[in-house]
Amino acid sequence: MEKASFAAGCFWGIEDAFGQVPGVIQTEVGYMGGNWPNPTYHQVCSGVTGHAETVRVIYIPELVGYHDLLDLFWQIHDPTQVNRQGPDRGPQYRSAIFVHDEGQRAAAMASRAAQDASGRHRRRIATIIEPAGDFWRAEEYHQQYFAKRGLASLHA
């Protein structure tokens, strides 16, 4: 098993999308990329902690590759927006790929460059790529948010 971490706006929909992928065996939402230990949702939303709402994905690489996860990441949000996705605004909603090793870093850099060169986006990609730091698991009510509320998957 391996892990990957992505930030792409509100983590509820992003977790849902990655949770639909065959070979992904676990997803959880939390906070990464900040400078505040064990932040709460309200602290992160205040913008002072520096964290992004992040989805940690545990996957079986023989069933789904990191490149496949990157492809999905680019499809499920607008990577050209800075510190926002749709109506959600603030640094906690930034687009980021948090890499866990050199292989992920190289793959993420190449994937971002390919997206920029693809002509698919009217603006340059704003997604940042940085080393994965501490992952602070979000409060339980955020985990598998759509499933717990009986809401239909946005990505089925």
C-alpha cells in the first residue's frame, strides 16, 4: 500500500471522488501544509494556520497507479484558481499536491507541466507541489461526509 495526498478545494467532494477509484482502499480528510499543530476545522477556516483541506488516499499501486490518481486530481477541480474553488475562498482551499517521496515529486511535476502544456486550461496551473508534512485528521463528522448523510456521489 502507498499513500498520496491532494488538496483541491472542499475536501468532502474530493474524498468522494478518490473513494470511487478501484484500488483505493481508504480515504480520509484532514489538514496539511500549515504551521499549527493539531488544528481544528474552525482554526483552518480562519486562514491563520496555513493548512489546506487535504484528502489522504491509501491505495494499492498494483491496482491503481499514482499517475491515475494525478489524472483524477486534474479532472475534479480547477487547478488554475488561486486559494479558491468555486464559492469556497481562502488559502485552505488551494490546489496542492503533497508528495511523499521523490518518485511522487517527479511524477507530480511532470503531470503539472503536461497540464500546463495541454491547452485544456485558459490560465496557467496554480497548483503547488510540496513535500507532505504532518497530516492532521479532520474531525469525525467530516470523514466520508457524503456517505454518512446518504447523499449521492458526485463522481459515480
